[in-house]
Amino acid sequence: MRRARRRLSVWATAATVAVVLMPLAPSSANAAGNDAQWWADTYGVGATHSAGLTGAGVKVAVIDNQMNPNLPVFAGRNLSISETRVCTTGSEPVTDVADPASIHGTTMVAMLIGNGTGAGEVRGIAPDAEVTFYGLGPEDAPTCAQPTDDRLTPFGTLIKAAVDDGAQVISMSYGTAAQEQDAPVVAYALARGVAVVISEPNASEIADPATDIASMNGIVGVSQVNRDGELQEKLDGGPFVVPETTVVAAGYNLPNVGANGDWSQTKNAAGSSFATPIVAGMLALAAQKYPQATGNQLVHALISSTNGTVHEPVRADDGYGFGAAWLPTLLTVDPEQYPDETPLMGRELGMPSAEQISQARAEGFVAPESQNEPRNTFDRGAVQQAPFDLTPLVVGGVGLLVVLVLVAGIITALVITRQRRKTREGTTP
């Protein structure tokens, strides 16, 4: 059964308000009067664009199932589709079918670079960024076999491809259990100065947040809040708290591109999925303003400018992490004052380790050790099996034969000795 989950759900607001997301300046992203673009007003996106910060020249990777790049919302945008495949069959990243998985992937890309046309009128936070989409393929693909021998999960395969392609920011609104064999590829991304932004679980998901991929060292784990700064509720009531959250951002009552099998329709929804490209887009805008800064330095600036102030970062386990990501304040902080090292270490999972990151800095990507069985984050049907190795049987068989020969020799010697003894006893006077 597939364990990966798109981070999208409908939820009620929590009772406790910790951060209030008050609108700042009117935004061009809401020029059409679409209240579902409230997040753009909240973060002063229009004013940022008017100042010339649109993500131009910044490479952003989006990892998801599938998307439709031929919709009006992407007209005039810098969008490409990666040729990397995680499966030998059934992993096509592009589709014109409006199913839940493709609607999700399409919407996540539009949150970054959408032009405001078509269903949902989605305008992106970094409209001029160079976005490359990396697709896992449809959810119902019959088979999934990795074409590489790196022993990575499908997610790890795409993260490595994005880093190799020069991505500065990776946005992944998807969730899965963290896998040990992906630690080297996360270390590789951090060593190369790439900011990796992944959504934290929603309350509707049956998952342990502490073991989710977003809780790995160095990952910017994003949770959602509504326009009053409230966390989502658990299914049985009360705020849904993900202790390993890095930052929170808007994720409530936002529009999808497409609905019910029709790309011309839309339906508002909620989830940490939406919050993730918003935070990734903030980092892209900061990367444009400070082009010499690495992803690690940008993350330092992100967690040092939450809630509208510049401060020493302090993380809480109350579900808000370091606080609400705040674009206007982030852009006032020069990231180059911080060390080129991730500030997000010491998490419960303990991976990747500081040693793995250091090794990746010195040697580049170091593939995880080969295992007897190929491991995948999720099962999409039959998994290609590793070739059967006869070497252990041959070696073991030879060893057994040697032992048998030795035992036979010993028995033969004993029998001969016994016979001789009997002969000597019969001739003794």
C-alpha cells in the first residue's frame, strides 16, 4: 500500500490563536477581488513584486505526482518538465486528466508562478522563477521500479535530480515516512546549499509526524494556519500540533486549479500543501535579492525573521516552530551574515548526520550502501527485484564439501586404526 500522501485536506480552525496574520498592503495578486488570494495581501506580495522581486533567475524544483503544464495559468511562465523518471513504466509527469493527483501538482506549481488566469485565478508568489516539475507519476501506476542503482526512494531520486539540475529551492507538498537510504541525498542537497521545503502532515493523515520526511535534519517543515493564525484542528478537536514544524504559513481556503475532472472549474481547500510553495516562494524572492546567499543562509534568515520581527531564532514544540514565515521581514535580512550551515539539526530522527553532510561537501553525493532487497518509499505494484546472487550458495557449498571430506577422512582413519589394533591383539602370545 502506498504510504505517500498529498498534503491537502479540509479542516476546521483551532481555538487557540498564537499568531495573527493581519493584511499588510494591497496586492496585485488580489486585484481581481478573489478573496481566496488573501494570503498574498497578508504577505505584501504585490508590494514585493512592484519592488522588482519576482523570483527572476532563481531555479525552483517542484516534486509532486503529475501536472498539466498546458493550462492558461502558466502562459508566459518559465516552466519545464524534468526528464527524470522514478519508474521504468507508468511514471509520466504530464497529463491532461484532471484527477486529484494532477490537480494537486498543477495547483502547487501555480502557487509559485501562476498568472491569475483560468480556474481559481491563482497567482504565484514568485511568478518569474524558473520552475522545473519533477513527477512521481500517477497514483494508480501498475508498476514502479527504479531505473537507477542508487538505492534511493522515488522521492530521493527526484531530490537528487533537482540538486544535480541546479535547483536553489525544492518545494515538495507531499509526505512519506523518512527512509534511511535517503539521508545521503538530503545531506547532498544541504552540502550543495539547496533549501529543501516539505509539507508537514495534516490532521486527516494517519502518520507519525516525528518519523515523516519533513522531520529530517535540514528540512524546512511547513505547517498551515488560517488567516487568524490558528492551527488546524485534530479530527477529535483541539489544535493539531506537529512538534518538528519549522515555520507556519497560510494554507486555508485557497483555490485549486481544476476540480471534479474539469480543468475549467475550481474548489477551495486547505492543507500544508498550500503553505509549502508559499514558503518556498518566499525563499526564492530572497534568493533573487541576495544572489550570493546559499540555501542554508536563506533558511537562517527565514527563521530569524518570523512573526514580523528580526530576532534570535527560538523554536517551540507547540506546532508553530520558529513562528510564521514573514516575507516583508525576511527581505530585510541579509542572509550572508549567517554561516553556510543548516540551522535545522539535532532532530529526533538524527539523519542526515553532520558527518554525512560533511562527507557530501567533500565528496559530493555518496550513494547509500546496497541492501539485499530494494527498498521503496511506497509500493505502486510489482517492484523490480535484485538479481539473485548464487555466490553465497557456491561458497557455502564448497565449504560444506570440504568439511564432509575431512569428516570422512577422520572416520576412515579411525576404522583403519581399529582394524590394525584388532590384528595386533589377535597375534599377541
